[in-house]
Amino acid sequence: MAEAAAAIIAGLSLAYGVYSGEEQGKQQRKGVRRQEQAQQQASARASSERRDAAMRENDANQETPDPVALLEAARRGPGGSALLTGAGGVRRSNVILGRSTLLGE
């Protein structure tokens, strides 16, 4: 009878060990999931903060027009020419139409 009781106790002890190990595994997996979630949230928060900081920096560094320089440039008049050939233009002899020449001569 003592042997039977020892066997039962050994079996119960083994069952409890298996159960306890399974519960520890569940808790460990749950902890890993929580840690992964926390890391994802921290990463998302960091990305959002970087994006916000970049937007604030862009707002702070935005170029604004210089009204004094614009007025000075308008007072001086047009500074350039809209002609593709430059301010001097093209010689009149190069623009004569209607004469027949060989291409390239």
C-alpha cells in the first residue's frame, strides 16, 4: 500500500510539474506579446515624434519674401531680356526669308 501511495504521489507530482511548466510557458508567451506590443507602440510614437519635429523645423526654416529687395528690384526696372538670343538680338541679315541656299552653307 505504501508503494501505491508513493506511486500516486509521484504521478501527482509529475502532473503538477507538467501543469506548472505549461502555465509558466503561457505566462512567458503572454509577456513576450506584451513586450512586442510595447516596442511597436514605442516605435510608432518615435516615428510620429520625428515627423512632428521635422514639420516644426520646416515651419521654422520657411523662407519669406523680402519686400525691400522686391521693391528695389522693381524700382531698377527689368534686369534681363526675354529674348533667347540675348539683349543684342539677331543680325537682320540672318533673318532674311525667301532666299534659296543649300542646307549647311
